[in-house]
Amino acid sequence: MSSFDTPRHKFRFKRDALRYDFITRDNTPNLLKLLETDGCLSLVKVESPTVTLPRIKALTTGSVPQFIDVVLNLLNTESATDSIIHQAVRYGKKIVFYGDDTWLKLYPNIFLRSEGTTSFYVYDYTEVDDNVTRNVWDELSRNDWDIMILHYLGLDHIGHITGPFSPLVKPKLQEMDEIVKKIYDLTLSENRIILVTGDHGMKDSGGHGGTTYSETRVPFLLLGESCSNDILSQSDIPLIISTFMGLSFPSNSIGKISTKILSSIKLEKLLYALNYNSLLLANKSDVCSEDIIKASDMYYSFLKGGDSSGVNEIVSLYDSCLRRMNSDLTHHSVTQDAVSLVFAIIALIYCLTGSILTILDVRNGIYSSEIIMFVIILICLLFKINRIFVVIFCLITVLLTINNLKQTLQHLFGTKIHLDIVLILSLNILHAISMAASSFIEEEHQIWYFYFTTFLLANYNKNNNIQVIIVLFLFRIIKQLNQTGDKWAAEPDISQWLLLADNSLYLHVLYIVSLVLIGIYCLKSICTNNLNKLITLIILVLIYSLKIYSPNYIILGQTIWYLIFINLAVTFKINILSLINTWILISTLLYRPQNLILIPFCIYTSRILSQRIESELILTISHLWLGNALYFCQGHSNSLASIDIGAGYVGLRDYNPVYVLLQLLSHTYSLPILSNLLLLYHCNNINVWNILAVFRLLIVFVTILISFVQRHHLFIWSVFAPKILLESSHTLMLLIQILIHHAFVFVIKLKKKNKFNLHVKVSI
């Protein structure tokens, strides 16, 4: 398409987390005024997952990224192949870039000049944008570039920290509005186009990654050309830009051009672009091959004779076919390796049955064969072992699984099991089966709330019923602390009320009460010596100062981290209590003030459960339910948008993927981990890990199996894939807990053995 007349300069002004409803008279008055005379505003539908890296890929390649890009977004390791950036370079265009350094990872050594800013340090929403803006004015004084790409991050960071309704949002939008206006005025005499869009939106709670309307609807503003408003997919944008600039379309694109936005270009060029677009998609889809042939014949006849009487029909045919092919390709853009998925499912069945046998004491040994199985799985999947080997290994695994099932059934039929155990086990299995429905995944918190409260009521007829009443009363309140799920996530909750400026006193009181309760428990029940107690007290005071008065004070955050590990070192005796103390302090440091009350509630409820339940299995399951219920009370859901990114940066000056990931996982799964540690303290039996592992494997197995069966479901990327990712990370955290506990047990045994050997030598 090099025959097109191309503008000398094109600005691409990208705002991270720019919701469509942010474009208003109050927030962006200059933009809307310019659009009245020299541009248009279109609505862009964004595909899931709504995180930065896959969305940049969609904006530049015109393809639909895979869900694995969520992980690659965090690791920032992937580079793109063919895209509008590559096509522009091939046509001799020189590009400058400033903003999110994800672009520099995707497109290394491509830009004439560039400066990246880290997209992950969310507490910075000022310098991260100022660093972009200061380069803009220098570039406008130069004339050696053709395309300028700007990716501002401040709005996204504000959303992660304080949400879209924060008083910081409007000034930030007005700041960006002024910058666009200034760029427009300074380049008014040039043949240029200015585009403003967002990679994704922002959930009402502040995050992104899910599929809510506010996350998947962003604006597309075009200044400098006469055009009409339209509704687009994000994959359409590269083709629109390519058409304006006279570039070839990215080869992997499944997007379609918009005749409304391209209404200002010459008819010949529009028809050429439509024909080019249709041929590109026709190589990937045969949805309307006959209409494409008809439209192409009419187009070639037009080129030969110049008769424009049938032009409207040509445009209509092309436009209709492009929409149908785009819809078909988007629907089938999800590709899975069926053999690998079946392999993983069979292996999980084997691990599940093997773990059950370990719990039932049918065999000796813990996790040995299961660990070997996971190692073989990883080798096969990572190194793409020959399919014949995979099939043979699957057959061997099936035989081993059948043997495990045989032993399990023989043991169960010969053992008397109480009715209450059968009921509780059935409820866990029922929960796993419920994952087959997308609505049950979206509203999973309702299941755990019901299970937990029902279990407490079932234990009401024992002694000290006042304790059960207290727990039920408190739980009724804290489950309204953070709205979660899908249907009611945007409804007002206690946390939003506490964060209002007029209610800051109540927030302070609640935070102080939570810290005092945590301090009382740690100082009286956990701390083993006076030095341990003193450091714990200092840590809690410093955490209060950090969270209330100086949340961005990096040195203070680092000091607290050092003190936590010093506190563990001065415990002298490493045991389950020292681990509980350390974990409580870490969780307290990472938590937002309004959520801290969940920690003392978890401690108190665990104590009540341990006093009233004698069965090890039922006590383990009750703590499992407690941890899951509080996980959702904290505001989490099965949407990636509910992850509190800000918790990953406590005490960090810049983005470090290892530290950020560890802090994010620790914050996200802090309450399930705390309930496991409290369970281990009350139960003091290593077999609880086996029980927890079985139920963890069960939910992972069912989730993977259901996702495999429904891999062509409409909600595979928006519901089932995020569920697999979250359950996998939960399983990873459980595995880390098991390994750490076994390491401590090994060290303790080693110390006892050394003491015994020393005693023998002294006696001799």
C-alpha cells in the first residue's frame, strides 16, 4: 500500500487504563472541543485478558493474544514478530517512543530514540508521566522522525492505588488533555494525525484484567482527519493506522478496517484497502468466500472501467464479509494443545489418587511418586517431547491410576466412615463440580460463605455457644467489608465507606483496634523472649506509621522488612509459632488498613474451631473453608482485576519481578496460608498437608478438566482461563508451604540427632 499519500508525522497518544466514560466535558474539555471540528470519537471493545502486554500486541499486530500473555506481561520477556511497527520500519519510517518499557521489550532495537519507564511501580503516578512529557517538547523541535508513540502510565497507577473515583483521576485526565491540546496546536501547520486510545479500561474497584464493561471499553480518538464515530475491536486499530500511513497490514492480523473512520480518504484507496483486508482474512477463514469473490470481481471491473455506479454495493459486500470473517477468526483464535491437556489431566488423576492413598495410610511415603510425576510432566511439556512418548507415558499413568483407585476402593469398603465426614467430603466434591458453570466461578464466594456459616451453625449445639454466635455475628459484618464476585462488585461496601474523607476517624480506630488485637496475640501467645516481644511491638508501631502517615516512604518499608527477619532470627527456636508470628507480621505489613481486621478474626475463629472439633479430617476441612471464605472477604475474586497490585511494592524503589511477585502472592493468599499454619499448630500432625493437597489437586483437576471440555465456550478466556491461573498459583503457594514445613522438620530432626550424638560422646 505504498502508493498512499502518507502524513509526515503521526502521534499515537496511548493512555494506560483510559476508560471510555473518562472522556467527559469536565475531564477532557479540549479533546471534545477539537473533536467537534477535526476528528471523531469511537468506542473500542477490548478482548480479555485486559492487561498491558496482550493489549499492546493487539494494538500493534491486530491479533487476539493468548491468555499466557498474562504471565508474560509480569515477566516482560516476549518480543513481537510482525506488527505495524515492523511494517513502518520496512517502509523507511523512523519511530520515537517514550513511556511504558513493555514496548521496548516487545520491539527491541527498533526505535530511533526511546526512553522507557517501568509500568509496575504503581505508587508513582507523577514522575512516570513527567518523564514522558519532557521528551515530547524536545522531539517536536526535531524533524527526523515520522511516528511518535507515547504511553502514559499515571492514570493506571492511580487506579491501582485509589480507584477510578479517586480525586486524583480528574486532575490527571485534565493534565493529559492539556498535553494533547498543546501537541495539536504546535503541529497545526503539519500534515499529521493524532490518535488517542487506551490499552484497557479500569474496573470500578480500580484494577484490571477481567471482563467488566469498564475494563473492556476504551475510547479511540482521531484528530486531524474528517471521520465518523464507529464501534471497533482493538484488533481493527493497526489496520486503520496502516491504511492512513500507506503501510502493509500485519500478516497475523484478524482485524477489519472501518469505512466510517476512513471516510476522508479517496474512494480508490478505500476500495484498495477493503480488497487487501478481505484477501488477508480470506486466507484464514472461508466464512463468506462467495461474497468475497463477487466483491473482488466488481472491484476489478471498477478498476478497468471506472464505473462508480456499483461502488456502494462493493463497499457493502466487503464490509459485511470483513465483519463476519473477523467474528469467526476471533472466535477460533484460541488454540490448545489437546494432547498436552489430556496428558496433564491424566497425571493429575494419578497424583490425586496417590495422595488419597497416603492419607488413608494404605501405603508409605509422602509425595515421592507424585513429585516424580510432576517433573516428568514439566519435561514433556516444556521441551515438547515426541508425542509417541507422551502417549506411552499416558498409558502407563492410566494403569498406575487404576491400581491406585483399586486400593482406595478396597480400603474404603473395609472401613467405617461417619456420616458427618461423608457429608463434608460430598460438599467439597460438589463445590468442585460447580466449577462447570461460569456463574458459579464468578460468584464462588457465595459457596464458601454458605459452607462456612452452615458449618458453624451445625456446631451450635455444643458447649460455649456464645462463641459461635460471636463468630457468626462478626462474619456477617466482615463479608460486607469488600464486595466481590461479578454481579455486586460495584455495589457500595464497608471499605469504600471507611475510605471516605469524612470517615477517616473510623478507619483509624478500626486499624488501631486490629493492630492491638494482633499485638496481644503475638506478645502473649507466640513471642518466646523479651527481645522477640520488643521487636514485634516496634514493627507494629512502624507499620501503623507507614500505612497511616507515609504509605510511600520506601526506607520505612524496607526497615520493617529487615526487622521482621531479624525478629525471626532472634526467636532462637524455630517452630510453628515462630512461623505464625512471622507470617502475621508480613501480612500486617502488606494489608490495607481497612482489611487488617480479617487477621485477628481468622486467629479467633481458628481457636474456636480447634476447641470444638476432635476429628483431624473435619478440623482440616473447617480451616480450609475458613481460609477460602476470608480470601474472598479480602476482596479477591476469580478475576485478575481483584489482585491488589499495590501490595507488591511495599519497601521497593523500583520494579523487581521476584520481589513484586513474592509480595503479591503473599498478600493474595495470606489468609489461606495463615489458616493452614494455625491448623498445623492446633493439630500438630503432618498429615494435614496430605489432606490439603488432596482437595487442592481435586479443584485443580476439575477446573482443568472442565476448561478442556468447554475450551470453545464463549467465556473460556474471561472466566475459565483466569480460574486455572489463580488455582495454579494457589497450588504453587501450598507446595511452597509444604516444602518449607518439611525443611523445618528436617532441620529440627537434624538438631536432635546432633544433640544425641554429642550426649553419647560426652557420656563415653
